[in-house]
Amino acid sequence: MSIAEQDTRNLANWSMDRLTRLARPLLGKTILDRAALTLFVLFVIAIAIIGVKKPEYNWDMAPYIAAAIKTDTISNEELHRKTWGMIEARASESQVYKLQAGNPYNLYQYQNPDAFVSMLPMYEVKIAYIATIRALTNLMDAVDAPVWISVISALIFGALVLWWMQQGGFLQGAPVVISIMLLSGYFYMARIATPDLLFAVFCLGGIYLMLRGRENLALPLLFTAFMIRPDNIIFLFALLLAAIAFNSKKTGAFALFAASLATYFWITGGNDHPGWWTHFYFSNVEIQNTMVGFKPDFSLTAYLKGLMRGISVSLQNNNWPKLMLVLIFAWALLARAGKLPDKKASAMLATIVLTFGGKFIVFPLPDDRTYFVYIVAFTLILLETWKPRLDLDDRPSIPA
């Protein structure tokens, strides 16, 4: 190495040491924790404000509203007219056009009340979500109710994540959490009328309490999450399998799954639900303009077609497959570094992996929002194990 190169390296090292010395007061743990907390709070508040100011009137809003205002005496024509009248009064002209005539399916639903009402049983199984909309119609317009459910759920979900980061001692991981939340659909879900964020609140709360050993509080939350989205029974079954595999408490997981299974048959049987295969075919193989008289025979070819479609759309248009691969790889890296999550956390990670596989095999919806809460929970568990830090408080002092 020449004298000039040595001098250059010494100068670079001196400059870096001096920069580190000057930055140390600004890179303490307390300051960086507060900065991360502030960043996360501003992020959540910004998402909520956008959700209020710029809601997305998605088509699913119409059947959810119709299911909430439906009565035994109202005719299909009246229910159809009332539902669309409410939406037309709140949505912009361009939004109304998109909802009513944006594609042939939407147009058919708008022009045919019987066809529209035939779709409702596939929405009415989300009993707790429909009940929440119905309860809020006593305080606000039925179109505003699902908007506010999404916005308030976004705020509560953000508060739960922040609480987890604070209690777990990894506030400085907030930029990673924000990125994961955005990539897995948080911004989109805060603006649309679906039960996904409300479901995520109860599911994440239940997962957190399970990890803290508060099973008595976790089980009611997870059951409520199931009542919002009955397809979450797959997570509850995976939870039972993980409890058996990791030789942890099984009584609560078994009772929860058994109660949910019994309730599932009651829900699907009591709301004229078309059944798993008919719903699978409609959502994953070929959409139908009306469910009246639609009862396709089971076909392995059609099932595989729906599965391949789900895989193709997921890989092309959605982020959850890539995120899960990255997170599983991160789990492996932590294990290799000797930073394995504890037994409860490892069991929950296994539960989530089983849930991904189970949900996709049973009903391969490609949407990120379907997997959102599991992606976030997986991320939080890994970060709590890793506890990333950017501060310089534990670095040796630099001599003057």
C-alpha cells in the first residue's frame, strides 16, 4: 500500500470517527425510540385521514350494505333500489359508474335485483361484520358505516402494533413494520368497505395475548375474529395442530376450534350459503351473474384450474407470497444466528405458516388483504426476537 493510499484511509477513518462522535448525542436509544414512535403514529394517522377523506367505494360495499339493511318483509326490488340509492347519494359520479357499469358483472347486478340478492348469502356469513354495520346505521348513513369501520379499525390496529413494539422493546423496527404493512395492503384496506381490518384487529389482539400467556382473553378475541371472517377457522385448526406439535396447552385451542366448527356449520346452514364448492367455483374458477339455481358438480379439473389461477394472480399482482418467503428466510437466519423465538412464539410462527398453506389450498384467493394480519404478526414476532437497534448507546466511547 502506498503512502498516499494509507493517508487516504487514515483520513477516512478519522472522518468517520469524528462524524460518529458528533452524531452520538442524536443517535441515543431514547431519541431514536421516540423518533420511531412518532414516525409510526404519524403514519397511522395519515392512513386514517386518507381513509376518511378519500374512501374507495368498492363493489363489495353494495352487498354488505344490502345484507345489513335487509329485512324479512322487504322485496328484492326494494332492497336493490334502496341499496343503490344510498350509494348513489354518497359516491361521486365516476365511482357510481364504476360500481354499476364498470364491467359486465357489475352491470348485470345493477340491472337485475334478483341476481343481486342471490349474491348476499356469500356475504351474510360474515355475521359480526354485518351486525356492526347494522348497529352503526343507528348513528350514521349505511354507506358511511363500513367506511368508518375500516378507518377506526386502521387506528386500533395501528395502536395494537405500536403497543406490541413498545412492550417487545423493538420500537426502532418501526420502519420495517411500516413497509410490511404497506406492502401487505394496510393503506388499501383502510379505504375500502371490507371486513378485513376489523378482523385483523381481533385476530392480532388474540395472537398477542396468546403469546403473553393470556389465553383466557385471547380465545374470545379469536372467536370474534372467526365470526367476522369464518374462513379463519383454518387458522384455529392450525393453532390446534401447532399446540399438539409443540406440546403446549391444547385444551383452549381444542375448545376454540370445536366451538368454531359447530358455529361454522350453523352459519353456513342458516344463511342459505351455497356451500364451499359452489362458492369456490364462483370466486376462483368462473364468476356467475346469478347464483339462482347454480350448483356445479365437484370437478378435480375445475379445482386445479382455480388453484392455478390463484397461484398465477398471486405471483403476478400480489405481495404476500414474496413477503412470506422473505419472512421465512429471516426466521431461518435468526435460527442460524442462535436467536430462536421462544416456544410460544415458534408455535405461533408454525401456526401462521400452516394457515397460509391451508387457506390457499381450501380457497386460493390471491388478495393481499386475505393474508395481511398473518404477515404483520409474523413480522412482529421476528422483530421481537431480533430487537433491531440503530442507536449508539451500547458502542464504546470514541477517544477525543
